[in-house]
Amino acid sequence: MVDEVLRADGVLRPAPHYRNKYDKSTDGGGMTDLIPIAPQCSSSAPITLLVQHNHMTCGSGSGHGTLLDTAGNVTFKVRSVHLSTSFRRIVQDAQRNDVGQMKRMHMMTPGTHDIWYLGPMDDIKKCSLRCTTDLRKAQHRHTFSANVCLGEVVIGEAHGKWARREFEIRLGGKLAVTVTREEEVLATFLKLDADYQYGIKVEPEVDQAFAVLIVMGLDEISEEIPMGGEDSPGRNTL
């Protein structure tokens, strides 16, 4: 019997082949690479990152963002690369070291799923986030699913309701990252909507820079209107 999962669009589909196992290799063996971008940005304990701005990225090319820990200390910053036609962004750690980057796939055609490349500073196409929901339909604009890929191998998936900032990211079939606005989950004295807009909970041993890049990609996918798509009410500001 083939296991099925309920996708964000409400349709039951066969569970991905990688579910319930870790796998980073093309031959089906090995362990999922949980630190493909910045191995130094992982921890043996869960980490909560708080996003100060509602949008860390935006299609105008002026994306920026700051992420804090639960005590209010800066953990990561996001800066844009000016005059980049692919909307390239760079993630910096607390010491302002460049630790990862992302950009949009150049070729965008009607019906093509939105694809964002994620990678370390020497290999921007090492990983990618690929939308699997038809965003041409307005009802799917902020409720969608996406595959997380290492090269051409699918190693995980993300799904949820981005307009509400409620999303789960699984790598190798296991929960790796949770995006949420639930204050009891984030456990911080900082004030929601005043000090931060939403939180990113990163599980142990998961690359935090990778998590930030995936979330940035989800933000961009949510705001993309493919050619031929239905009109959207615009950016959701919660």
C-alpha cells in the first residue's frame, strides 16, 4: 500500500520516496545533508530565530532583513545585491560574515513552477526550493507546497499557509524547521508585531543559514505571480 499525504492544496498525493528516511545520495543510500550551506551555523539544541521585518525579501531588489535570538541579539542579516536581475540576496552571520546566498532562476515561463537557488558563497546552485503548487490560481497564492532539493535530488518539502506565517519544512521526512507566529512556541520576552513579526524554530543539527534561505525562498514564492496567473490582492501585511 502506498502512503499518501494531504498537500497544502487539499489534494491527497503519494508520499515522497524520501519520507521517513534520510537520503542525500542519488542511489538511495546515505544520510540527508542537514548542513549543506554553512556547517558552522548549526547547534546541538533547538534554536529560535525571530524575524524583525514581515518580508526579508521583495521582488523590487531592495530586500533586507534582520533576525534575532529570543534575547534580542542579532543572529543573521540579509542584504540585497544591487542591480541583480535575479534578485540575489546574501545572508550574513552575527559577525557580518557572508554565509549563504540565494537567487531566482532566470527563465520564467507560463506554467513554470517558481524556483529559487540556495547555496554557499562558492556554489549558489547547490540547493534549490521548487514550488509544487499551481500559483496561477489566486487561492493557492499564499497556501502552497515546495520541494527542497540538493542538486537534482529532492531531500525535503515545505508546506503551509504563508500569509499566516505558519509553515513546516521537513528534511528527509523529519521536521527540521517551523515557521510560526505562536508566541507560546517561540518563548521570548520580545513583543510580537513590535520587536519581531514571526519566528523560525530550527531543530538540532540543522543548518540555520539553510533554514533562513529556505524561508526567504518561501517569502519570494508567495509574492510571485506567474505569467498568465490570476490577479492577486498584493503583498499580505498581516
